[in-house]
Amino acid sequence: MPKRERRLYPTNYATDLTDAQWAAIAPLVTITSPKCGRPTDINLRAIVNMLLYKNRTGCQRHLLPNDVPPMSSVRYYFDTWNRDGTFIKINDTLRKLAQQALNRDPEPSISVLVPICQNDRSRRRTRRR
């Protein structure tokens, strides 16, 4: 049986990944089916590009351009990657790469959490008469 070709969705949007960016996250977004089903014929780079486009523009589903993968496929991968922690892995990988680019230790040594209180009376300015 001949191997099916992947459907490419070539786009040229400002939100598209560069080759270097894709090389950094490509190993993280590969999908292996636990049921060993049919391999996907949709290019995962096109899925990631569509997620970035949708996040940046906030475009509604019916206003999306025609040269993108089906929204049902994009939604499937978004839900899958959200459930299995792929987005967290991507964030960690990109953070480490950014730290290395700045000649810093890729692992943070300390983190600072600043609580924001809604009922902080010291910041209220009330006039008393």
C-alpha cells in the first residue's frame, strides 16, 4: 500500500513559526496513537501555526482563511496537547533556550511570587470628611 502524502497547508502569516523555532518544538508535538491507528496526514507544523494565528488574532471560526487545516483537527490537537502537558513542555523548552541565548543557567535558581490582594487597604484612596 503506498504511503499517503501529508497535506501541507503553506501559509505566510506573521505568526508562522520559523524553521529554527519549529526545529526546537517539533520533537515535543509528535503524536503517537496508543491504539496504533492510522497515522495522521495533517502537517503538525500547520496545526501549530494555526494555533498561533488564532491566539494572536482572536479570529472567529467562520472568518478563518481557507488555506488552513480544518478547525476540527486543530481543536483535537489543542485538546490533546493541553491534556497531556505538551504546552508545558514547549514552554519549558523555549524558556531554557531563551536562557541559554542570554548565557544564563537554563534552570532557574529562584522564583518570586508576588501575591495580589483585592482588598489591599493601603492602596485605597478614600476621602474622609
